[in-house]
Amino acid sequence: NTSGNYFIAPVAGVYQFNFAAIGAGSGATAVGAGGEVQVLLEKSTDNGGSYSGIINGSYYYMSTGAQTLPNMTFSASVLLAVNDRIRINNNKGYLYVGTTASKYNVTFTGHLIG
């Protein structure tokens, strides 16, 4: 569902989800000392009323040193019932989104395994 920014399971089964992005600081800058980026894969079993189930995620903390744009990636196999919802939550920090030509794209894919 692109208007609601979530995936609804059309059938019960195990689904494979994959996420990849570049973490960033505010204003598309690099993550500096004390900065953090966190992306979560969350599940709702009550039509989106709450997303209390954290399935997987990626976390980066920059303690000291040079600034960086960290890779934020994860994969998860998730058992879903009909109408369960899955969403990506950029819980902390930012994700860098560039142009198609710059190849810094946020990708989120999923498919039914069985």
C-alpha cells in the first residue's frame, strides 16, 4: 500500500523482506560523533492500530572519529497471517535519498516464500 506506506499480507505464509539504504545526518550530511541511525521492520496484527512487533532492523552509532554515511541493511523471514501489516520505521536519524543517477536509493523488497 503505497499511500499508507505499509505492506498487507494477502495470504498467510512466510515472507522474505530485504532493506538497504544509506544512513545520514540531518540535511543529508554524514553522521558525526554522537549521531545514530536506526531503521526497524515492524509488524501490526491489528490493522495498523499499533506496530508493537519489532521483527528486525539495523542500527548504527558513531561514537567518535570521522563522519560517515553508514550502510543500513537487513533481511528477515517473517510468518504473517492474512491482513498482517509490515512497515519500515526510520526510528532514529535519517536516510540519504539521492537521485537515480547517484545510485543512493532506498530499497525495500518482499515476497512470499510459502
